[in-house]
Amino acid sequence: MTNRLTFSNPIAEQAADPWVYRHTDGFYYFMCTKGDVLELLRSPRLTTIADGDSRIVWKPEPGGRHSHHLWAPEIHFLNGCWYIYYTANDGGGDDTRQVCVLENVGPDPMEGEWRWRGALPTPAPGLDGSVLETGDNLYFLYAGYGHFPDYGSAVYIMRMDNPYTLQDREHVLLTAPTLDWEKQGGMAINEGPVILRRNGRVFLIYSASTTWSEDYCLGMLTMDEHHDPMLPESWSKSPQPVFRKNAAAQVYAVGHNSFTTSPDGQEDWIVFHALSAPGEDTAHRATRIQKFGWHADGTPDFGTPLGNDRPLDMPSGE
């Protein structure tokens, strides 16, 4: 029997809103919020992804409408091209935020030109854009600001003609912050939608409550993969968080996640940011990773976040 090597969390300090995508080339691509630039990192190993090759793929011209607060970048490979979705504004408040799109038509996102494709004209100002693929259809997910009835954000879905064009102005509300655990920290928040698929179902995982609250956590919507994602009745909402703080392990404010697999494709891993103390400055949000499993009913079992003093087995195949 061979002993597995171990690692410890966090894998990246001061790295909020982590997004990890494992491509068919065997590399992991990593992005997180940097503030004024978009940086893309690449590594063959998940545990050392923050030390991988890096490239600044976008630095906006100063003073423009989308030149401030570059948040929550995500890299996707859609229709044979690379796309980055990120939030930006003009330095103002919530009402000036939009999700912007960059495109790279080359085979290697670390090379070639990243082209500005514009800001998506969502009906509500918003943030945290992501994409759901079902068959040949693309759907845009984002968190739009409003009153539900408390002020905050809710997750909407829209059809797309292509990865940088919304099909129409119709946006459908999928989940609003109406439960107590979604309204901690002074605002009512549902944000950071991300898709997970397994067992004939589509799971939409979202972050709830404010990111500066120790009770920032993950909620979940579930849909049969054959249903229409534009119909709210296609989705069922879990009444409790599916991933939340672990005070005993000193892991707080867990959320804004993504999903990936081990290098050999045999294990599922969740990537998320967290704080190490209640009330800690959000500048100290760090990226963590954990292997997760599945319940007997086919839903994901994320367990609880594990502390810094807990050695974890390396992803299989690493």
C-alpha cells in the first residue's frame, strides 16, 4: 500500500472569488479577484496552482466605465474559444456594476490576444457572471441587485445567442435571499452562481449572506437535467446551507466557490475562499480546496471545511 502525500490549506493567500477550470490539455487554469487587473495562472497540479505560470490578460484603461473593481473572474472554454467573464464598474456603487466578457480565439489562453467583447446588458446591474451549457444551448447566470424585499442580490438566468451576446432582455429569477441564513452581515445576498452536474441532475451552487460576514455560506438549487432551466419551477431550493463555517477548525465565511477534479479525473474537489477568524478583513480571504463526495440520494456532500492544521491527501494522480 502506497501512502499518499499530503498538503495543507490554504493553497493561495489573499485570493478571493477563486475559479479553477481543468482543461482537456491537463492543465488547471486559476483566476481570482486582483482588484485592478485580471491574472491567469496555469499549473499541472491543483495544490500548487497559485505558483503556476502567470499572465496578466487584461488591464483596463484608467478612468473608463469598466475600469474599477475587477471582481470574480471566470475562464470558460465555449464553442472552441476561450472566454473570461468578470465584474467591473466605474468606481461608483452597486448600480454601476456589469459583467464584462473577453475572448481569445487561440488554442492557448496563455498566448494570443484577449479581445474585449463588451459588457453584457443585463436588465439589473449585477456581478458574478457564469455560464450554463445544456446541449447546444448557453444560459447566462448572474447576481442582480434589487429589493427582495430586503436590499441585496438575487440569482437570475438569461438565454445567450453566443458566449458574448444575450438573446433577449428576459431574465428569470431563480433564487432570492428570503431565508435568515441568506441575510447575515447587513444585506440579503444570493451571488456567485456556479454549476455542478452529476447523476442526471444540475446543481446550481450559490453564495449567501455578505462576504464579510462569518456566516457567508453556500446554498443549492437542484434541477433534473432534462428540464428547462428558464422555468423557476424546474429548480428546487435546499432549505439549509450545504457548506458553511466550521468555528472549531477556525474556518469562517466560506463561499464563492468553483468545482474541479483530480488530475486523474477520479475525485471531485471544491475550491472556495474563507477567513480564519470572525470579523477578519476581507483582504485576507484565502483560497482553499477539499475533496467532496456524494450522498446516497445523488446530491453532493461537501462535508465541513477543514482547518489549517489538518493534513489532506493530495488529489489522486498528482
